[in-house]
Amino acid sequence: MKVAWGITGSGDKIAETVGLMERLKEEYEIEIVPYASKEGEVVLKFYRILKRVKEVFPGYKVERSANAPFLASKLQLGKFDLFLIAPATANTVAKIAHGIADTLLTNAALQAIKTRLPVYIYPVDQEVGDVTTILPNGREMRIHVRKEDVKNVETLREMDGITVLKSLDEVEEIIRGRGI
Ligand SMILES: Cc1cc2nc3c(=O)[nH]c(=O)nc-3n(C[C@H](O)[C@H](O)[C@H](O)COP(=O)(O)O)c2cc1C
């Protein structure tokens, strides 16, 4: 199975996501090609895990524009079995929820839906209220999840062609469920 894995610029859950990607690669017959948004790469650097991602996943690519690399076309031509965005920032969720396709990952998601390729999104902001996130130095930070961002997640949930994941654990269930 070949998975295109979109990584956006979310510090929240980024380390956990990369850990999961590595474990899935070890435990399943799966090829993961990470596609980072421009800010995704900034955040990977910030958390000092960019080098590791590039080493473990040599196919790693970073956004230059909405159509470069041409991920949307690869998805539409069936080069991947599924497309996943995890972690997804409030920004990326808001754009997809409103049909805005002006970044690599928002464009890829909205174009993939048109060819009925399964699209899975794990938004970091799921419920209104305070959450604790881990900073690169290991310290905790409290952040407030806004109701407007959660509303965008709900909009996404109702969108045809997109499955919103409640937790990162669901990624493994999807991979198993698709015959791996
Ligand atoms: C270190 C760092 C951590 C960030 N963490 C988050 C986050 O947890 N959630 C979020 O929605 N945005 C976060 N941001 C802000 C996004 O990176 C920013 O909104 C960016 O425009 C998102 O672009 P993208 O959605 O194309 O990746 C963070 C930024 C930095 C520099």
C-alpha cells in the first residue's frame, strides 16, 4: 500500500505523528511518502525532527506551490492508495472546509476528492477548550482551541469524500482495514 502523508505546520501532535509514521513503516507493508506544507517543514525543523523524517522517508517532499510538487495530479492518477493529512492545522482545515485550494495539501485534498480517492484528515483542534501541547524542549504549553476552528472541523466532517479522524490511533485502524 502506498500512502501520501501530508504534514502541516502544527507543533501540536507533530512528534507523535512522526513516531507513528516510523512505527507503521516498520510494522506494515506500507510505503509512506511524506509531503510537508511550507510551514510543516518549518515546524519539523523547530521540533528538530526534519532530518530524521528525511532519513527514514527518502521520498520526503516539501511544498513549493499548490501544484509543485504535483501531488494533486499523482493522487488523481491513482499513484497512491490513500491520502492522509496528519497533523492538520486550523489553517489547513479552514481552507479545505471552505473549498480553498491554494496550498499543496489543501489543493491535493480537494482535487483527490474529485476522483474519489479516500482522504483522511486528523485536525489537531477537535474540541473547544484548553489543551496541553508539548514544546520542542519537552515543556508543556496550554493552548485554547477556538469554537470557530472546531466549527470548521464539523464542516469538514460533513463534506463528501473526507473522513475526519478523532485520534491518531485511527490511522492504524484505517491501514489495517484496507487489507494490510
Ligand atoms: C512552532 C510552531 C507551532 C505551531 N503549532 C500550531 C498548532 O499546533 N496548530 C495550528 O493550527 N497552527 C500551529 N502553528 C501555526 C501554523 O504553522 C500556521 O498557521 C501556518 O500558516 C499553517 O500553514 P499550513 O496549514 O499550510 O501548514 C504553529 C507554528 C509554529 C511556528
